[in-house]
Amino acid sequence: MTAPAGPERADGVTAVVVDIEGTTSPTAAVVGTLYPYARARLAGWLAGHPDDPRTCRAVAQVRELLGEPAADLARVTAALDDWLARDVKAAPLKTLQGQIWAAGFAAGELTGVLFGDVAPALRRWHAAGIRLAVYSSGSAVAQRAWFGRAAALDSAGRPSPERPDDLGPLLTAHFDLDNAGPKTAERSYARIAAVLNAQPGRLLFLTDRPAELDAARAAGWRVVGVARPGEPYAAALAGYPRVSSFADLALTAA
Ligand SMILES: CSCCC(=O)C(=O)COP(=O)(O)O
Ligand SMILES: [Mg+2]
């Protein structure tokens, strides 16, 4: 029989680094809302931002990943559409999605969604003197927009978009595929520890995916899996220290 999740305790923590999809936020809010929003606007974004440096760099990265330096915009768009459909966590796709979403957030068309226990826990840990950061496949630009206008789910699982919170001031750093590297690579966590100027053993990573927990642990980090009922990886976390809610995680600062 599988042991129940949590509670978990960690003392002497310098910083908590949180994943987004499946951890702070429902997978459905990302895959069911953000992805279609980006898919519908991708071709228009590429055509409409021919001189934007971030867009140009992402297009160049797509050509590089394809091994097709002369790929035209139609070919680039088709590749991005294919990656989006298969949820390939490719850095240029995440960059472009992030730009499109950030515009959607700025226009008031999108709202971040957080499980109800997330904002209270982040506030508690922050007040206790623990630094907070995000490490997601979603770009840093998307992360800032998401946490800058975030609606908590109520007990019935409904977001309250009329009262979105700005949690940005709680977060000291945003890590993504571009500035840290793949989430399943040990070296990415070593890089983040260096940027945070923290000992790996004082860093705690919270995520829903076993392969990410393994990579962080290999880099010397402390890890706790977040096994939220109904999320795709919840059952796969059975062998890890884990909680089903941030409310079940007691932390003290270093
Ligand atoms: C608002 S960030 C969008 C999240 C995203 O695009 C994604 O791929 C989520 O992956 P995560 O690493 O947070 O599980
Ligand atoms: Mg995740």
C-alpha cells in the first residue's frame, strides 16, 4: 500500500523554488487555457514582430533545432505548432508562448490560476525570511505575468478572477529553460544555486514531476514532490517525500 502524502518539514531553508504546472497551478489552466491562446496567435505574432529581438532569437533557435538554417516563417510556424501540440518543452516555443501570454495578461484577457493553498504558504514562508523563486518550463516573462495577476481557486475549484493577486513582490528570481536549462538536468540546479548564491543543501525544490525531483536531488538540493489529486504525475510520486498541498509543508529559514 502507498503511504499517504505529507505532512513534510524542512528546517534551515534559504530559498524555496517552485514549479508552476501541477505544483502551484492546475495543469488544466496551462494546457487547457494558455496553450490554445498561444496556438491561435502564434502565426500572427511571428508575422507581426519581425524586428523584435526576442522573437528573432527564438526564430533563429527554431531553425537551429530543426537543422534548417533557411527555413521560412511558414516552416518555422509549422514546427512550433507541432511542438505545441505535443507539449515539447523547447526553449524557443516557451519564449514565444511567454511573449504572447504576457500580451494577453496585459490586455486583461488572461489570469494566472493558483491552488488555494499557494498564496498563503508563499506569504508565510516569505514572512519567515525564506527567499522564493520560480523554476518552470514557462518563460520568465510568462512567470512574471502569471504571478502578477493570479487568481486563487476556491474550495469548489473555481478561480476568483475578479480579485487577482500580485504575488510578484514575493518572488526574488525567475528561472526558465533559457536562463537555467532543462529541468531534468542536474547542471540546471547547480546553475540556479550559483545565481541564488546559496548552498544546494539549503535549497528546497517543489515540483510535480519525478524526473525533476531526481535532477534537483542529484545536485544536492532538498526536494518535496507535490502530489495534487487529479494531476497527471501524482501517483508517480509515491516513492518521494511529498505533500498534496503547500499547507502540509512546514518550513523554517536558515
Ligand atoms: C505561466 S507559465 C506556463 C507554464 C508552461 O508553459 C509550462 O510548460 C509549465 O511547465 P512547468 O515546468 O511549470 O511544469
Ligand atoms: Mg510541473
